[in-house]
Amino acid sequence: MNSYAVFLRGVNVGGITIKMADLKEALKSRPFSAVKTLLASGNVVLSSDLPAAGVKAEFEACLRETFGYDAWVVVLTADRVAALVEACPYPADDASTHSYVTLSSDTAVLSDLYDAGAALDGVELTRLGPEAMAWLAPAGGTLDSPFSKLSAKPKYKASTTTRNLRTLVKVRDAAAQLGAA
């Protein structure tokens, strides 16, 4: 049995509202166990015998069938989430900046986003691996930051999602508990 973290894109923003209790209930019919939702922004940890690609396919099908929207998720093993948190050079808590990690299910799309972001003035990015990059935004100005505006473009929508590093730490810790159980 493998432990995974699943990151939903675009839930509880932009008109797509899913109660985490409803999501957990919907997932009961899928080949997942020990399902736990974290926060209201679409973070789930679970166990499954499926490979990551199978978890992604089952999870997206569940969202589309149950909640009626064109759903996209990024699925990472618990170990990979822990490695990404460890690799992030930015602080989880800082008074002047917020640290974010953009995750992707398509490495080519993430590479394109990284290259476009690196070309922006004053943007600090760090590639953490083929599926993730970290970036900083000024406290209180995340949505107005040049990289946030770039990453919100439709061409990145289907394969990327962003989490605050503090959220990723919580997901890492919850996923690690699944593996220890």
C-alpha cells in the first residue's frame, strides 16, 4: 500500500465549491483507504495499491462524476512531498514574504512556466524537481505578484496548482502519518 498526497486545482475558488466532507464521502467508492482531507483548499492524503497515475485517473473521474466539473489533480507520493519540502530553500514562515510551491502533472508545462517566470524582473524561482518549483511573493501581495499573474494563465490551468509552503508541510506531515500507521 502506497501513501499519496493529492492536490486539487481550483476548488473553493472561482465558483467550484466542494465541501471536504462531501469529497471524502465520494472517494469511499474508489480504490483508496485512509482518506484524509486537509484544509478547504483541496488537499488529500490517502493510501492505495494503485500507482500514482492510477490514483490520478480515479480521483479525477470521481470529481468529474460526483461534482460535475472538469477536474485536474496533481498526485505525489508521500516521500516525494517530503523531499520537495526539504529541498525548498525558502522559509515556511517569514514576516515579509510568503513561500509557495507550484506543482505540476506535466513537466513540459512546468518548464515553460519556469522559463517564463525567470524572465520576469524581480521574481525569485527555484526548481525543486521535474514536478515542482518554489517561489516567493511579498506578504499581502501574492495575487498581485508578477509570477502569480503569470501562473494563472489558462495554458497552465490543467496541469499546475500552487500551495503555500506551510500547507505543503501540513500535507507532508499528514502523509507521513499514513505511512507510519
